[in-house]
Amino acid sequence: MPPKRTSAAADVRFPVSPSGGGDVLEVRFHGRGGMGAVVASQLLAQAAFLEGRWAQSFPFFGVERRGAPVTAFARIAAKPVEARTNVYEPDLVVVLDASLLKGRAYLDGLRPGGTVVANAAGASIPWESTYAVDATTIALEEGLGSRSVPIVNTAMVGALAAADVVRLDSVLAAIDALVPSKRDANKRAAERAFHAVRRLAAPEVRA
């Protein structure tokens, strides 16, 4: 049974939908080992599943070491999708570590009209539709991870609820289902990020 809808409302709403009139929302997560990018994709898929939708999540298996770049993917749709490949043309890019915003690699393949949601405070992102939340501060204040490797996955998925990708109550239920420890702190992190996410100023367009 889908979770009951909560009365909470985000301070900023930015509905994200499949680009180009498609039926499948494709999401790519960029993080570093230990920050929880893979679990973030699983939480998003679980929250969508609890809402009665089809979802899949999976990581890109590269170098597996703490602090190394990690990529994970999710697809959400109303009915099953046969695709099992990596997400090369995402509708939504989620960046869990601000250091990964250097350069433009995280924007590779992002569809026109797509959206970036980043763990960043005051970052400049060369994309029109960009949103940021200081998930690192939230995670540290809630005792999630360490200053060198904050665990920001639950905060970032909470921010995605403000994008209407899934509902906040579904995210909280997914945390109960998949997160084995510090559930209350992780749920607070998700709720705080849901309210704290903000739109970044559009970049200047140079001729």
C-alpha cells in the first residue's frame, strides 16, 4: 500500500519530468565512495516503487575505493521498461560532492531541459535548470558520516522530493525499509533538505 501523503510542502518546488515527451524518467547520480550514491539510487527507486510505479537502480562498477568517483543510475516509469543499460542521457543529474562540479563531465548527455540537483553552497553550474542544497552541513549536523566523508545520500533524495520525482513521505518510508542505522537522523536529513533546496541563478550567456 502506498504511504499516506504528508501535509509538508517544500519551500521551492521544481517539477522534473521525462524530457522529449518520454515515459521514463532517467536519473544519474555522481558521488564519491563512502558518500552513499548507490544507496541514494536505491532509495529513490524504492520510494517510487512504494508509490506503485516501476523502478530500477544500479551502480556503475568502476574503481571501488573510498573517495573515488562513483556513478549510479535509476529509472522510474509507470510500467516496466526493458532497458538495462547505464543511463547515458539523463533527465536529472544528482551530484553528491561539490568537488565533482569542477569541469563539465557530470553534464555529459544531460537532455535539453534537464535538471541538475547538487550538494553545493553557492556553486556556479553552467546549466539553466540547477538547484542546490547544502547536504554536507545537514549530514554533519545530524551525525551522518564524518567531515572527510559526510553521508549525504538521504539528504539528497529528500531534495528530490521537492522536484516531485517522488513524495517526501515515500522517501521517509524508503529510509525505514533500506537504511539499517540512524533512521531518525537520516529521515531528519531528508526532511531538512526537502525544505532547504534552492534554485541557483541561471549562468550568464556569453556571445
